Amino acid sequence: MDIINTSEAKELYKAIMSLQTLGETKKFLRDLLTEPEIKEFSNRWKVARMLDEKISYEEIERQTGMSSTTIARIQKWLNGPVKGYKNMLKKTKQNKNVAHHTF
């Protein structure tokens, strides 16, 4: 089964797309995910950003506590055909100079 294309997954994507502020996003994800899941996803995003900045695996491991296996998997996805990380890195870089939201 293709989990990412189920009707349930698509409904989740639509819900996420409707979020308009950091505050809304924070509240929704806090209800949706456990604190350890938020920490895990935050660390994965940090690893992707660090890899994009060409920071070494050793330094990434030291700063995030993530295993080299997880870092390698994120590296694979970062350079893979889906381009989810790459697209978000590009968007976040473009949005750095746009209005900042607060929690």
C-alpha cells in the first residue's frame, strides 16, 4: 500500500496546507504529534539544513544526537528524486527576508 497517497494522508496534507501562522502550526502539530515525535522531526529538519550547509556528519551527530545511519538516510532523501527537503530549503531561504511570525 502506498501510504503517502491514501485519502487519509491527503486529508492531512490539506490540513497542513491550510495553516497560516507559526502559532497555528505549533498548536496543530502539538496536538497531532507527541513531544518526542516533534523533537525527532525537528532534529531531522536540522540535519537537512546542516547537510545543505556542508557540515560534517561528525559535527551533525554531536549537535543533534542523531546516528550516522539517520544522517545518511536524510542525505539520501536530500539528494533524492522527490526533492521535499530541497524544495523546503529553497522556500525557507527565500522567506528569511519576508515577515517573521511569532509564537
